Amino acid sequence: MTQGSLRDAGRYEPDSPYAWLRLVLALVVGTVACVGSWSVVVVLPAMQGEFDTLRSGATLPYTCAMLGFGAGNVVMGRIADRYGIMVPIVVGGLLLAAGYTAAGLSHSLWQFAAAHGLLIGIGSAAGFSPLISDLSHWFRRHRGLAVVCGASGSYLAGVVWPQVINWGLAHHGWRVTHFGIAVTALVIMLSLAPFFRRQPTAATLASADVHSAGVRGDLGLSANQLQALLCVAGFACCVAMAMPQVHIVAYCGDLGYGVARGAEMLSLMMLLGIVSRVGSGFVADRIGGTATLLIGSLMQGVALFLYLWFDGLSSLYIVSALFGLFQGGIVPMYAVIIREYLPARQAGMRIGLVMSFTVLGMAAGGYLSGVIFDYFSSYRMAFLNGLAWNLVNLAIACWLILRTRQQSEQRVQVAGR
């Protein structure tokens, strides 16, 4: 190997300055791409009036976007495993541009929902699990921190885009706002895509596969068994998570505070969610992904409980802030756990599959909360429904912790004989 190739190998090693630069640009891409998760939340009240539908009907475009996002996480994750992350970024930019253009031209709820399900949702997926799985290959010592920072693009989108879209609705209307999003996504994502052409080396992937096989044996579960458990946990936590995230704008409107206050609470929730995600990365690098998941799940349940007792304007700001601060690190922990225990060469597909279940949970939770509201004319039962699902997630996290301890104790007993 020549000196030049040795220098290149060192330059592109895990945890190198190049890896951190890649993380920064991935955060930009994720923030732009994940607009699809938030735009429909902000325009939900306008869509309900525009298409003359019930609250559950108005949440249909969000549900379709989440279904497309879930499918896109699996498909684009698989593409990233095979061809690298640049291809999903390019495809995602094109799909978002087409989707927001089609949404801006829609004249019925079904057209608007189809644009979100078939184009926007799938395009937004390019900025989530494929980026997370790609970043996980470029970090070793700081993998937990890198994964949660990459995943924070979706929350940073929740900070930036609701305010931008709210301004666009007030000054230009929802159609022109959607056209503006189309142009922005196309220009930024296609401009940054060439930077991501480089892929991790075969030696890096092989070393990671050996490590994951060893720790998975310590856990005592097969790869598919652990995958299934994480899918169920991801679905459950996000059914719970969807209630405040999807309905906080409409909830504030119903209470008489106005949708602008709800949009501010959503942005505050997402801003503190970023703090939570970054903090959970530091914690995960020290105590592991499973223990960090357990802490996040417990605290999310506490925040949901608080929503049942406080509905004043000031108290809603505080509870929404706490909710964002408590739950932000939950979803990225599934990616951290997968990289700890499952094959690195399948990271894109496996992370994408779990993330698709989290998205399905968001879709189901958002729609189910709307149905519950229509039936009871109140969000109280919807919050209780979220709490019940959160307990399912908490139970799985506890079981994984106990399973690990039991296996460790058994190994010690066998070694002592």
C-alpha cells in the first residue's frame, strides 16, 4: 500500500474529522428531508376546513405520509446497504419536489393524502433511517452520539419547519407554501448528495459484524427474535408519542388558545427533543442503548400523565417542553441497539424496518387519537390510550435488561464450576 493510500485510509477512518463533517451535512439533509413529517401537522386545521371533514379525516394525510415514510425507511435503507447513501438522498429530493408540487395542486382530501403517502412520505425517509445507518458505520467510540445527532434532523425539522410553514400560511396560503417547500428540498438535497459518495470500507464492516455476533450471543436471542421485539417496542412507543406531536396544534385550537400557540408548543417540543437526543447519545455511549431506552420510555410516560392534569396555556407550554425533553432519545436508541447486536452489513435494512414500525406507530397513534376525539369530544381518553401503549414499550425494555442480567449471571455460574 502506498503512502498516499495509507493517508487516505487514515483520513476516512471511523471517528475521523471527515466522519464529523459527514455528520454535520447529514444533519442538514435530515432537517430538509423530514419536512414531510411536520408540514401536514401544521396545516391540519386548514385542511379540515378546506375539505370539510372531521378531525379523523383531516389526519388521513398525516397517516398516509407516515405509512409512506415507514415503507420508505425499509426500501431506502436496503438501497443504502447496496449502493450507498447518495442514491437515497437524490431519490428523496426528487420525490419530495414532486410530492409537494402535487399537494399544492390538490383539490380534494384524497389527492392531498395520496401525494403525502406515495411521494412525500417515501421521499422524507431518505433523511432518516438510511442516514442513521450510514453514520453508524463512520463512528465507533462515539457511535451513540453520532446516531442520535443524525436522528435529530427529524426534530430540527420540527423546530424550523412549523414556524416557516405557519408564516407561509399567513402570508401566501397553503398552496404556495407547498410549492416553496418543493423547490427548497430539491435544491438542497441534490446539491449535497455528491459529498456522500464515499462508503465505509469492507474491513470496517467485517470488524463490526464480528463484534455484534459476540454480544448477540451474550444476550441469548437470535437476530430475528431481537428484531421482532424492537419492532413491537418501536410501534408501541410511537403510538404513545403521536398524541402530543400530531394533535397539539389542534388541541390548542380547541382550547381557544389558537393554532399559532400550538405550533409554538410543537417547535418547543422538538427543540428540547434535540437536547434530549444529544444527551441520550452521551448516555448510550456509557451505559448502552437498552438502558437508555428504558430511561426514555419511563420519562415519556411521566410526561403523558402530566397532560391529563394540566391544560392551561402556561402549563401546556411547560408540559410540552418536558415531553420533548423526555422522549427525544427513545427512537434513536433502536438504531444504537441494532448496531450493538445485529449485523453491520444489514444495518440499513434492519434499522429501516424498526423505524418503519415506529412510523406505523405514529400513523396509527395520530389516526386513533383523532377517532377517540371524535367519539368522546375530548382528548383525555386519547392521552390515556397513549399511556397504555407506553407501558408496552416500557415492559419490553425492562425484559431486555433483565434478560441480559440473567444471561450474565448464568455465564458466571458456569465459569465458576
